[in-house]
Amino acid sequence: MRQFRFGGILRKYTVPYVFIQPATGQEYDEYGDAIPAKPNRQIRKGNFQPVDAKLQLAEGGEYTDKDRTLYTTGTHKNGDLIEYQGEQYTVDSEQDRDYMDVNKYVVKKRVANDPVQ
């Protein structure tokens, strides 16, 4: 299958964002109390666009104008946490794009009273 290469075009418009990986280990202080490990923060690049109106209407209100579409040459999984311009987002939908070098993800904005599932 022929692969389309849009990475060069995307590179011109990318901005940095932070991919937050949860911490895996735990340390203990001298009293045996657990010290929570700090999450690993990686700087990545991508392009954020608003979620289009068709997707907002088609999904019955699941997506709002606060959610974004992320185009990147990197990969993410559902549930990954990313931070962009001080706001945290959770990767909600990944689309298989094995025919091109750019991946598209719909990311939902996290709010204080909306727990991550």
C-alpha cells in the first residue's frame, strides 16, 4: 500500500505539548510511608485543531467546543494524558491511519468534576 507523507507539511505548523506518563514505582520514607512517584513528562510536537461541528453533532454531545483534534507524527493510546497551553486533555479516540505518516486523535478536555475513566 502506498503511504502518503504529510509529516513535512505538518511540521511547519506544529506546537509543543506535554505527554504525561503515569509514574510506575513508589518510594518509601524512613517511616515506611509511601511517597508518590512523580509522573514522567515528555515534550512532543503536534497540531491542535477544534473538533469540527459535524463530529460534535454526530456523537450526540459527547464532544464539546472545549475538545480538540490532535495531529501528530507520534503515537498515543486511548486514555493517555496530554497537556497543552496549561489545559489537560485525555486521548479519547484514535484513528488508524496506517496509510500515512500523520496520526489523528480526538482529545477531551479534563475538568475537575469529570473523573478519568
